[in-house]
Amino acid sequence: MKLSPDRLIPAKHACYYLYGEDRDALFESAEALLACPEGEAQTIRADISEIERIELESKHQGLFGATRCHALIRNAESANPKQTNKLLQLVDHLPAETRLVICAAGIESRKALHKKMTAQAEVAGCQFARPTPAQFQTWLREQLEQSGLKLSADAEMMLAENLNGMRQAARQAMERLRLYDGGRGEQLGMDVVGDLLGERSPAELADYCRAVASRDNSAVSMLHRLLGDQQVVEVQVLSWLQTRFQSMLLYLWHASENPRDAAFRAKLFGDARQQIPQECKHWQPGALMHALALIAEAEIKLKGASLEDKPVVIERLTLQLLKAVEEVS
């Protein structure tokens, strides 16, 4: 059966299969399903490689504590054929008083696991599509209202554009905005949001993004200063990089249709109107697509799919963007 995201809670099913591109919303819902309002439950968070652990612990719940078992599989999208078969067997023979939440963020629709899970009548499937800019701005506005923060229309749009689809980063930004607000309920403008997004150094963060886009090796030392001296949060660096490369790809697409007004149609403004066309000379569309895929992989790691330190993830991404993608001669 298929459910919409707003019908997942309260939990009424034993097994859930969550998939789609909106990773933040997907994992938020997964954690909500993992919670146990009915009483105490043994909670398990595991990777697809740890299916045996879930099988073992779910069969033995109640022996030494909780009588319920709630298990979450974080990365089912990476399951190999053997793990896929084991997961399907677990779903078919799920012990009583067990709730299984299977997360497959970004899984390809052609994968065998996806086809078989969505065909299971007893599994509650739910797709989390990547939000449109308008949908994300609506969500952001609701969160701002709930938190009591007031932003000017321009500041709200700036925040939404820079963090589009990244709920965790948006919540972190709102926590920091409370420091600016001080509980006074005053309206905050673009100057405050601009400072926040750059963690007191928006110009240096913009310079770093331009250096990466221009294939300038000085980007590595810039990154070290941003993470070390300026204490910029890694997810903010990733957000700015993603925005820059998306703008470049959009510019190249419009330039292939009509070079004369490509910057206008790509909605470039400020310095970006001159900078991005120059930066795009270093890239082919296919290379930009590959770069965005690398950024997406780094986003997954920053959100908990890797044991690596976050600064290491961002530094490796920077080096990959500078070196690994074929440069246009």
C-alpha cells in the first residue's frame, strides 16, 4: 500500500518502506515512526549490512526488558542481491510486536529491492519527493512562525534559496537566528541572514565557492580558514557549493538555447552575472552533473551515512571537484 507523508503518523503498520529524494524529510519521518507512544520499546538503528542483528534482537525482545522492538534500516538503497533477499525474508517473517522502518533514500526505481518492496501489499510505502522551491519556502515559513522568528520577505527568500530542501540546515539556521533575535520578536533582515549563512564571513564563503567553480587550488586553503578560523558549519559550505553548481548548470542550459540572455534567464544577479559565465568555461554540462552527484554523495555522508569526520568529507569533496572532474581545455 502507498501512503502520503502526512498519513504516516500515527504509526498503524508493522513495516514501512520510505524512499525518494527528500532525505531530510524522509529521515525525520523515519525517526517519528521509530518512536513508541504505546510504551517502552527496544530501538535498533542499523545499516543494511546488519540485518542479522535485527533478526536476532527482534526474536529475543522481552527476555530482558522491552516487549516491543522498533528497528530502522538506514541505507537499504545500497543493498546487494544477497542483502535484498535477506531483507525481503525479514519482511515476510516479521516477528510479532516488531515495527520495521526501511529507509531507501534516493533509490533508483529500476532496482529489484524497490520493485519488490513497492509490490508488497502488507508494506506501507511512502515516497518523499524533492520539494520544489515554493514547497520548501512554505515549509520554512511554517517553521519560522512556530519558532516565533520574524524575517523580512527578502530575508526569508534568501534563506529558502540558499538552503532549499535542506531541513536540518534550516533548523540549525533558525537556532542561530534566535541569538540575533534575543527573544524580542523583532524582524530580522537580509543583513542578518547574510551574516548567518556565511557564519560572519559571507564574502569568504562566496570566494571559496568561486575558487572551486574556477578550478583554483587556493580553494583548499580557503576551506581550512572557513572551517577553522571562521567556524563555518560544513553543511552550510555544502549548501553554498550546491547552489553555485546548480546555477552554473542552469546557465549552461540557457546558454545552449540563447547565449545573449542566458544570465537573465538563469536568474543570476549581482557579481554572479559576470562570474558564472567565466566559471562555466571550465566545465562541460556532463562534468557539472557529475560534480552535483559528488556534492549529493557528500550530503549523504554529512547527514550520518559515514563515520568520517565532517571536515574530512568537505575537504575530500573540494579536492574531487578541483581534480577529479575532467577540465575543458
